Amino acid sequence: MIKKILYYSLIAGVALLNSCSGINESATLGSDIVVSSDPTRTDFSSIFSFLDTLAIPGQASIAKTYDTVIGYGSIRAGITSNREARGWYAFQISSTYRKKHLADTIVSVQLHISTSDTAHLTDQIQVFDYYTNPLPNAAPLDSIYKFAALNYSLDTTDDSAHIYRDTLNAAGRSSINSILKDTTKKDSTTYYRLLISNKDSIILLTTTARMIIKYKTTANAFITDSITSSYCSHVIFENEALCTANNLQAITSSETGRRAVFTLDLSSLWSDMNKRTGFTTVLAATMIIEDSLLYASDTTDSTVSFRYCISSTLFTDANELRDSIVTYGISGTVTGTTKDTLHTETFLRTLTESKPQTAYLYISNISNSLENTTCEETLWRNPVITGVFTNNQ
């Protein structure tokens, strides 16, 4: 009985709905509305447009051979068949320290640098004046004062401590003494820097060095004081032949700061969008790019972090390019696979108004370690883009 009541109630409700809405048996749930609208705006099969290929007229890479941010707080020194590493330590000489020894005379300065990189131990490392003679590039070191040759030895109190140590020569002592006597800086802090070089394989040194300074006072007494370095860094640059070859390839390197550049021909993209009136909104645009790790000798980690961005600006200054990638770039990770996905819709949306014929894809490696002990180098292949667009009118 209850089922019959529900059945007749449902029939009555449907009849009432038809009488109120005017929908008859021929209604097709709103299809008449779609058919009577502008088909260029409502053809659902054409709402999305896919761009499968993008011309890549050129590829290259840019390396800044002298970049003080590359080291990230680690220090390396040495030479291989295709690279040279130079590092430096900075010692903070405060106004308090200067006033403390203003009347004293430096008798000797002993420099201690240690390392745990036993695989690359050498007989000695070289110390140069980096305070008054900073190198603008990979200039030969014989153009600046050599302050010392630090010989390798084991620490007598700890057989596991590998030390490079020796005294600075007269030029080195004079250089430090001139800072102490500089009355124009008596109330300021000075950072005294020493450059470290090595004629053999590249060695990783500890992040701190120590100067043990022996003074003679005005009373002819002898005292010693020590200064520990405040920070350190290094730069690794390629030899001329390798640099010339790498400039023609899309290579990124966390060692040399090399950044890959792809030239993108966007004319086909704008042409494809112009064929469909109103298709100006980029829903998604994905680049698929192949990579191969060329060099990762100092790490067992098979991943390399990187950042990328697309810009209509062609950067020729490596520092400006670095800053742009840091500010506007998106992070990604090479995980050992041969293909990586770059989400590029954010960049393409900013270009839809000006529609430049050419843009540039920039990629830069990011060190996996704050001490940058890795040696990642990646070769990138031409990317392929798939874009999804919609009519926003």
C-alpha cells in the first residue's frame, strides 16, 4: 500500500513540474541553448588547444669564472686537467683587536689550515695576498705576492688531523701590520683575505683557518694572539679549451656556476592562438626536457637540484642572470631519470600581452649541500612543450 502511494505521488510531482516549467517531451536538458549560441565560443571540442612542438633555434651556456657566491662556505684549491680551484679565507680584524695591538709590532705569523680530504692530500698548498691584490678573473697567480708555502704534516696531538702550516714571509707580515697601523680604519672592522692555491689535485679544506701572531710590545716583551677566519669561499673555473667547448652546449654546473640557455621561437605559439579568436588564457604549459649527469665524482646522491625560468631578456652578464633565476625561477630536481617536467605556464602568461617572437629558457644547478662539496654537471637536451589554452571571453 505504501509503495503505491509513493508511486502515484511521484507521477503527480512530475506532472506539476512540466506544467510550471514549460519543458516538454522534446527538451534535451539545455542543448537548445548551446546550439543557438556562438559556436566559436561554445564548441567544447575546440576549447582546448595543444601545442606539441616548439622550435629551438639555439642553445648555449654561460659561466661566470669569478663568482664569490659559488663556494657557499666551502673552500677548495687545486688543478685538474680541465679545471682550477682557488679558495680564500677572510679574517676579521675588529677595531677592538686593532686598538689592542696598535703599539705592537708583528714578529711572526703562522698559518694553520687543516683538511679531512685524505684522498687528495698534497705536499703543500700556496698562500697569496688577496687583500690588496684581488684577482678579477683567472689571471696568473704570479701577478700577486706569494706569502707562504704551507707544508703538510700530521698533528702531533691527533694523528687523524691533517694540517698545512708554515709562517708567512716578510711581505705577509708587513701586509697584516699595515692594517694594524692604519689609523684611518682604527674604528672600523677590516676583513683580511688570503688566497689559497694548490698545484696538484683539487683538495677540500676545512672551513676555518687560524693565524697565530707573535707580537713584540713597546716594553720588548713577546706575546702571542690568534685569529680564526670568519668565512671562506672558492671559485672553480674551466680551462680555456673546455670553456670554449661548453659555451656551445646547454650545460649547468654547480662547480663553475655555468647556466644553460635555450632560445625559444614563440612565433608558432602566438600563431596557433591567433587562429582561434579569444584563445588568450594559458591554462597549463609543460616542457619535457631530457638531461644527463656528466660529472658527480664527489657524491653518491643521484639527484641534482636546479632552478629555471623563461624570460624575453637575453642575459649576457652572468650575475644578472643568476639574480633573475634566484628571484623568478622555479625549483626542480633531476632524479636520475632521463626526462624532467618544467611547468612554464607562469612565464608564458606574462608574455601573452607583448607576444615576443623569441624568449629564453634558463636553467641553473643548485648545490645539494650548503658546503657545496658536490660536483654536479648536467647536459640538457632540447625541450618539447605541450600547452593547454582556453577562450576566456
